[in-house]
Amino acid sequence: MIEIENMIDERQQKLRQIADHYQEKQLWKLAEECGELVQALSKYVLTGDKCPAIEEIADVKNVAPQVEYLLEIGDDVELMMEYKLDRTIKEMEKRQKKVLEKLNCGITGMRNWKNKDA
Ligand SMILES: [Mg+2]
């Protein structure tokens, strides 16, 4: 656990060192890497090759925190991430509930239906 924490600290130092050196160029770098990720994901869908996706996800995950650091928006991004995750979970639950309502049998009914053959 301490090794992972040390690795994260070390990575943050490297990311900040790079961000401090390149400054606002990293905003364009992030845009470039996002474009490369789109291409890599398209390639995966067409060929099944995961390697480009691995490389480009790593690039985006390395450059995005640099932009957060440079713009001093890290805390806001964290809050927005939580908000968006919660919103998506709520939307999923709402959709699931609608499906169950269409089936006219609520969650208890669905559970009984699933266990019928058990
Ligand atoms: Mg790249």
C-alpha cells in the first residue's frame, strides 16, 4: 500500500514537472491526445486491437491531470466527476424502474420471477 502511495506521489511530481515546463501547451496536447484516443477506439472497434487504446488512454490520463493542475481546477473536476457518476446511476435506476413498471410487477415481483426456477 505504501509502495502504491509512493508511486502516486512520484507520478504527481513528474506530471507537475512536465506541466510546469510546457505550461499552456499542455492544453493543446490534451486536445491532441483526445483525438488520438478517438482514433484508437475506432481502431479497436474495427480490428479488436487494444494496444493503441492502451497507449492513448495512458496519454490522456497523463495529460488531463496536468491541465487540471495548470488551470487549478482539480477540486472542481473531482466534484463534477462525483456529480456526473451519481447522475448516471440515478438515470440507470430510473430506466430500470420504468422497465419494471412496464412489466407491471415491481422489484419484488421481478425477484420472485427470477427465483421461480431455483
Ligand atoms: Mg498519444
